[in-house]
Amino acid sequence: MTNVTVPLSESLLEFVDRQVDEHKADSRAGFIRRLIAEKREHDILEAHLEALKEYKSGKTLKGNLRDYIAAK
């Protein structure tokens, strides 16, 4: 695992510590990891919903993917 150092304001640090104190996370790092994972899942879901919307509106590609890649 790789560490990342992120400066936090006092109020943000207090918020993170409250989450740990209230057993909403095992540690500061655990809380922040969970938030990042939730954000990633949210972005994946949004991309899926956007693709579904485009599909339903008829924005689909047909043919060989290699041909589309080669055209770029």
C-alpha cells in the first residue's frame, strides 16, 4: 500500500476524528479510504447510467472496435 499525506484544516480533522470516535470508521485512514471508495463507486455508477441513457437514445456504435481504434 502507498501512503498519501493530505493536509487537513483543524475542523476537517475534528470531523474525521468524530467519525472514528463514533465507530463509523476504525481509523482516520480507514475513514478516508472508505470515502474514496464510495466516490469511485459513485463515479462508476454515474458513467453506467450515462451510457445506459445514451444507449436508450440510440447513440450506439456497431461494427468492429478495432476499426474505431484505428480511425483515431
